[in-house]
Amino acid sequence: MLNSLTTRGVSMVEIVIVLSIVGILLTIAAPSMQGWVANQRIRQKTESLRSGMQIARIEAMRRNVNIVFSMAFDSSWTVGCETPVADGDGDGVDDCPAVITQALASEGGTSISIDTTPAGTTQSTFSGIGLVRATNADGSLPVSQMDITVPDIDYSGLKPMRVLLPLGGLSRICDPSITTEGDTRKC
């Protein structure tokens, strides 16, 4: 005599129904998932760029020299001394290296678009007291604003972000779509 507890199982019809429901739910969720991923990439790259600027400012004040934050339009960035200084104290480390730290474009995903103000600028130089210099060593104006987005995404919930860098040196992230006065996220 068979016990009814030992003969339980799942029929093929039940498996097909469950898989059909899962497929329908995935089809419905895919577009919003793509937008969510794009927004996360924008946020991550925005935070990375602001972090690079903060590192440059801190290094400039710590070393009391001009430090350059330089970004490429593939969204990679480097922080290094404007005038590199070799190892003068004999500890085996350059006193002020050309590259102190960097982030690669692959960190934070691909397909990120960055528009700078002034257009085409790629660097800002921080003085030894943490202020952004009015001009870089090459005579170019410093980056004062970066707009970060993901191109070619058709999603109404896409949230481009902006990094502001005033001459005072304190960078901040804001949301260009916010228009409400008094909202701290407003640019």
C-alpha cells in the first residue's frame, strides 16, 4: 500500500504554467529594469568623478602643491601633481608623482556620456589651499560642471546627474531636473 505522502510530485502542466507566468513577469519588468540599471551607472560614475575631485583637493592641501584632476571623455580620470617631483628624501617613493590615483572607464560601466562646462574642458587644478585655480597650467579654463547621462536609452525615468565645481573647490552633486526652490538637490 502506497502512502499518499511519498507519491507527491509536480506535473508537466504545472511546470509549464509557472514558467509562463515567470516569462510574462520578466517581459513586463525588463524595460524598467534597463532604466534602473542605467540610473545606477549614472549615479556610480557621478560619485566616482566627484570622489576624484575631492581626492585632488585633499592631496593639494596635504602636499601644499598644485594637483590636477584630469578626466577623459571615456569617463576615466587621474589625479596627479601639476609638476611631478622625484624621490628627494630617499624613501623610494616619488615626492609628488604624476599619477597619485586614477579610475578606469570600466569602473562604473560603459556608455556613459559626460558633457563639461566650459565645453571640451577635461581638467581642473587645485591650489595648495584647496581652491580651483582660475586657469590650468596650459591656460585652459577649469572644468566647472559635468553633466552625466547614458545616451541611447529610451526610458522616461532616466535621471541625468550633474557635478558642480566652483572656484572655492568644494564639489557637489545635484539633479538638473529639480526646479523646486529650497530643495538641496537643485542645481
